[in-house]
Amino acid sequence: MIYLKSTLLSLLFVGMIPSISWAQKNKEYRETSPEFFATAEARRIGDQMLIWQRNTGGWPKNVDMCSPMSEAQQKKVLADKDLTYDSTTDNGATTTQMTFLARLWQQTKDERYRQAFARGVEYLLSGQYENGGWPQFWPTMRSYQVHITFNDDAMVNTMKLLRNIAEGQEPYQNLSDTALNTRIMKAYAKGVECILNTQMVINDTLTVWCQQHDRNTYAPAKARAYELPSYCSQESAAIVELLMSLPHPDARIIRAVDAAMAWFEKSKITGYRLERVGTRGQADFDTRLVADSTAGPLWARYYDLEHCQPYVCDRDGVPRKHLWEIGPERRNGYSWYNNRPEKLYKKYAKWKKKLQKQ
């Protein structure tokens, strides 16, 4: 376990300050009630999602598809249908639209929504590498977009959605058939194999995962300037949760989960909580680390590969030990620390107990 000394208050830490995404700004994206999806408003939004769907079958990210579009906007988006470089699963894109359209079809049975959903499924399946991994953009990829991408749960979200479709879980009932389910579960199994193959090893001991891995060598890979090859707690927690959801884990999966949980326990930071001060978007906004013996554990987003120590990084790509060494834009504009692994502890205990009964 890692302890932060009191002399490092406000130096080593920036807190869990997630940026407000396009999906968070519009509550409609998160609607689940059948009553809503029977409304004209839901159909209006669904129709706009159809306009935004690229001919690849995927959708671009960070786009507000809920607010009404002008005729000129619709014309421009329709003219961009053939774009191939902005279809993505990053930031919840594509998987979010597919789920919305699935719910909308369940209520309306409008074939247009079913067909759009089906094209989305084909898009997801088309992006998988032979080794089981998925990039975050395809079919046209640039720079680090070619890497196997766990960042922001891109690959995990894809796998979870595909599995839910194959299992006919709500709201995906009757949106697949036996042949498609077979393809989906084959892709899912390959994804699990890729996850196991990319789990990093140090001194013959399994640890966790990087945000992205080389598609050929599985080595941890760099993305944006401040996203360096490293042990990544946040994305690794999502991967472990997915592995624990497998109904019949074999010895290799159990070993992977046990090792990751041991790494989380060893790498947690205790005795401090995050305090945000000032007004978001204003010059006085900042985050501080305050000593608090009652606070729950936290984890750094990144741990360096050499010493497994927390670090922060600015857009210059230079990892730094102290928070004050990076500028306010990255200091306050990125989630450098999180408590996501903490939520796994109870699930892990139940999972281990269940395994003992099998």
C-alpha cells in the first residue's frame, strides 16, 4: 500500500474530476423507461441518430444528438455519411447510440431503428483484430488509434454490449439470431483471450493493464502525449469486473483476477481525500489533497513501469512526481486519480466464495 506524506499535500494529487461528456449533458441518453421511448421526443432523437450514423455503421464521438438540428445541420451531416475516420467506440460513442435505438425499437418496432442497430453490430464485429483486440477508431485509423484500446473502457464496453446482445438481455431481445449469436460469442471469446495476453508481467508476476497495448506485440503503448505506457488502475478495474462476470472462469482467468486484485491492494493510497475549490472553468478552480484518516482508498490513474510509482504528466509528455509541476489545464482537466478499484473488493469476495462452491 502507498502512503502520501503530509508534506505532499496539494502536490501529488489531482482528483476524480471527470470532464462532462456529451452523454452526461443530455439525460435522454441515459433514459431507460419504456414510457419515454414511446414518445415523439424519443423518436425525434432516434431519427437524428440515424442521420449521424456513418455508412461504416458506427458513430462519431462527443456529438450532441439530442438537441434539435436545423435543416442546414442535417444537410451537412448527411453529406458526411461516407466519412471513415471518425467512427469510434471512444467516450461511449456507437455503443450508446445502439442501446438507445434498441430501446426505441422495442417500443416502436420501427424497422429503421432495427436496421441501424444491426449495422452497428456489424461495425463492432468488423473492428476486431485477429488477436481479439479492438482499436478505438476504425476503419480509418491515425497514429495511436491503431492500438488495442482499453482507455475509457472502449474495448470493455464493446465486449459487454456484444455479450448482452447474444444473451438477449434487456433491451436487446429479438435483435439477434442464432447465426449472429455464434459470431458474437466467438468474438467475445477472442476478446477475453486478448485481455489475458495483454496483462502485464513484472518479475514473473501478473499485474494489471495499460490503457492501450500494441496490436502486434501486446506491449503497453503510448497514446496522447500525457498518456504514457504505464500500469493503469482505472481501466484495469473495468477489465477485472468483466473477467469476474464470466460464468465459468478457468484457472487462467482466476489467476488473472487474483493477480490484479493483489496489485490493487499493494498500490492503493490511503489517508487522504480530494477537495475541490473554486468554480469550475474559472481561474480559482483547483483540487487539493487533504489528510483524512477516514477517507477510503484511492489509486493513481498511472503508475510508472519501472518502479510502479504514481505520476502525473503534462502535454509535454514528461512524467512528474508532483502535481504543481504540471499546468492547471491538465492538472484540473484530467482524472489522474480514482477510487474505481475499491468497488471491486466486495464483488471479488463474493466471486471467490462462489468459486469455492463450484
